[in-house]
Amino acid sequence: MMAPDANPMRATAPQSASSGAPSLEYNSLEPRALWNLFLTVGAWAVAALGAVPLLSVLYMLITKGGARLTPELFTELPPAGFELGGGIGNAIQGTLVTVAIASVISIPVAILAAVYLAEFRPNSQIASVARFLAKVLTGFPSILAGVFVYAAVVLLMGGYSALAGGVALAVLMLPTVTLTAEGAMRMVPQRMKDAAIGMGCTNAQVVWSVTLPTALPSIVTGVILAVARVAGESAPLLFTALFSNYWLRNISEPTASLSILIYNFSSMPFDNQIELAWAASLVLVMIVLSFNILSRFIGRPQV
Amino acid sequence: MGNAAALKRPMARGASESAIDCRVDKIYYGKFLAVRDSNIAIEKGKITGFIGPSGCGKSTVLRSLNRMNDLIKGFKLDGKVNFLGQDIYAKGIDPVVVRRHIGMVFQQPNPFSMSIFDNVAFGLKLNRFKGDVEDRVEHALTRAALWDEVKDKLKASGLSLSGGQQQRLCIARAVATQPSVLLMDEPCSALDPIATRRVEELMLELKKDYTIALVTHNMQQARRVADVTAFFSVDISQGGRTGHLVEAGPTDQIFDAPTQTLTKQYISGEFS
């Protein structure tokens, strides 16, 4: 009988003793099988670890704020100190209105900019400068967007307003929507554009009837993600929309928003307000989460 | 509806009237001379096949016939391409309008990411077609031998079809606007033999109404479908990779009695 060490094949291809044919059976005690198992379990464990922060935050918000998730929460105004009950209706309204203003301002500009970057002059100097600035702007500290709009809009209009808040959020949305829309349009296969040109489309018709419709699902995904991101912003609103204890009647007035309400109420010495802050956090997370889930459905490749 | 057969136009046989008269002296991409001296007439109501080895400029010449090459940076054409008597490279000619009269079918099937119906109706909307769009779409799909396969799912995406169906959809899209000439740039190279056969039968059917110029990498395809064959080759002798037309003539003559040695060598498979 041969000593195992003497067989040069031993390390890689175990031979069955009797016939000399290699054993092809799975051997779970082989080093590489064990290593494989270890890495698989490790990958699962790390993936689970990654989900812990989100799940624990959700758990905490539901246990602490879930109790206040009543119809009044959505329909009533915030209570004054020592008052019981009340809701965060005006903050939800304010967040929706400022985000809507931001979308109305930023989406058309961003998509037109993306058309220029992706289709009309992708290699021009203006395009590379614009692209670079957009990338810089995506990492721009959001509080500075607030300061900028404070100087540019609040001082000019003579007061804090929902409009100024919307402009500040638009500044934050603009670069992300521009860059994702550009990427989406670049993903449209050149052969589809060639087909359109071959049919006798002008450049504008190619963009309008082929590139944009084809890229639309991805663009919408980018827009929704940008909206979800700015919906939770508080810093830019501090300097622009401020806060209000009343319903918003006019976009030139200051407005409440969920994020600022959380900030204000969580530091108050009243249990009622602190509970409302938890409930507002839950509502905000739900809004952001549902936007994210929505974007996954819309962004699915359509065949 | 269904009167495709009744629409047959009398063919200009024998008269050899040309739809496109292509007189290319030189085609450049930047400083690179891609094609030289290629004069070829695309005759009305016939299929003209362009054959030759890779890089011989046959696609370049074809794509010059509806100014698709304008998209390529540095493209420059010396010479004339007369389409029904007008030089499409003359000053003041709008390439967009040229392409509406000279349709194109590409190598890779390239339907739009929209429904089958909208794909075919695309060119009609583009040209603000006033008539019955549904009728035209049905007619075009029938002409492209695709109607029976898709009539129950016109709302399905064009991309959901098989490769061969997609290519026939692209042909339907191109013929829906009834262009005068159809340029086909290796339309079967991405298709399997069965789909290829269907597209070839379709070409033979379409030439009753359309003038077709066909680039093919497959000599036998030219032999099967082309009335006139043009053989292009490359000058390696002069150091560059400049393509040019070696000879053109009735398909039978090119394949059975070529006048040039280069053609004879290519046909007999001495190089490819």
C-alpha cells in the first residue's frame, strides 16, 4: 500500500483505493468544503448584521411611536406645552408641500440638463464642467444649501417661507436627479437611437420619442430616491422654512415639517411632545421607505 | 386591408431605371480613406446585393445612401449620391428628410421599447400621417409576414418577440411609411437559419413594391435574393485599408462569369 504522501495526486484528486478511478463523491470534510461552508455562513452573518441597524430603528420607532399612530395624528395641529393630544398634521402637510415645490423646480431643470449631458453635447467642455459640478454638489453639506437659500431667497423675500424651503431642497435634488437621468439616458442602446435616426427623426425627436420614454422607468426611480432623501432633510429647512404651529395656507409663509418637528419636540420637557416626536419619526420613515419600495417597482426592467 | 397583392406596381424591368445613383469618389473618416471610386446604381424594383470581405467598405457605402454616416465624426464624402435626380449631399439638403424617403434596416434587430403597434406606427406619427393608422400598421405587418404571429398581441412590447420576429418588426416599421428605397445592412447576420430564410422570402416579396439595397456578409444570400450584385474589396497593396467597388452586374454574371480576377478569387472562396 502506498503512503498517502507518496501519491502526487493526493492533494487534489483523491483516488479510490480499489479501482484506481478518482473518487467523484462530495466529501464534506475536505478542507475546501469546510472553507466554503465557513465563508457562506460568514457572508450570511455579515448580511444579517447589515440589516440590524435598520430593523432595530424600525422596531424602536414602532414600539415608541406606534401607539400614537391614530387618525388625530394626521389631522390635528401640534399641542401647546402641557396640552394633551394633538397631532402633526401641519408637519406632514409642510413636508409634502416643500418636497412638491422642490420637485417642480428641480425635475424639469435636471432632466433638461441630463438631455444636454447625455445626448446633445456629451463631450463638450460645458458638459464635463457641469457633470463635475453636479458630482461636487451631490456631496454638498445640506446645511450650506440652507444657508445659501437663506441669503438668496429668505433675505430677498423678507421672511422664512415654504417656498424658500422648497428651493433649498431643490438645490439638493438637482444634482442627483441630473446624474441619474443622464445615466439612464446613456443606458438606452445606441441601436434604438440609430433606428430613430434612420426613420428620419431630428435630434429633438429622438430624445423626445425614443430616449426619454425608454429611460423613463430609471429616471422615475432616480427622482423617487431623490425625493425620499430630501423628505428627511432638516438642516436646509432650519434656515428657510423655519417652523409653524399652524396649517400652511400660503407658500410664502413659514411651514412646519416632519424633520424640524422631530428636532423641536424631542428636546421639549413634555411627554406628550416627545411621544409625538416618536410618532413623527415613524411617519417619516414610513414615507421614505414607501418611496424606496415604490422606486423598486417602477424601476423594474420592462420587457 | 389584405389587398397587398392588389397593390403590386408594374416593375421597371429592363428599363433599369435607377432609384439611387451612387457616385462615390472618396469617403473619409477623418484622415482615413475608407472607400474610393465606387459607382453603383441601385435599380428600381430590384434587390442590389453588396458583397465583399470585412472592411471592404460595403456598409460604409450603404450607410452613405441615406446619410446615416453623418452621425460619425469626421465623415466626409467626395462625390454625389443622386436620389431620384437630386444629389442628397448637395447644399441645403436636410438629411432628416432624406432618411424619411430612404428607410433602413439594421444588422441588430432594434425595435423601440414600446408596443408592437407603436413600433410600426412610429414613422406614421413622425410624418403626421393623416389616414387610417391601424390599417397601415396591419398592412405593414402583413407585408413583413408578421401579422399572423402578432395580431393578438399588438400591445405587447416589441422587445418581447424573438430575434427573427424583431427583425421582421423592424422591416414592418420601415415599410409602414412606404419609403422609396429600403437599405438593409446585414439584416440576417444576427438571425438563425430559419429566421434568415423568412427574411429572405420577405425581401423577394418586398421588391415588388420597393427598391432594396442589401449588404450581406454571406455570398450565398446575395446569390439567393439579389438581382444585381456589387462586389467590393480592399486595397491592401497600397498599405491602407481602403475599400472600393471591384465590379457590379447581374448576379448570375458576377457569380458565374466574373470579369475581374479578384471577384473570381472571392467567389471561389480563395479569400474571405
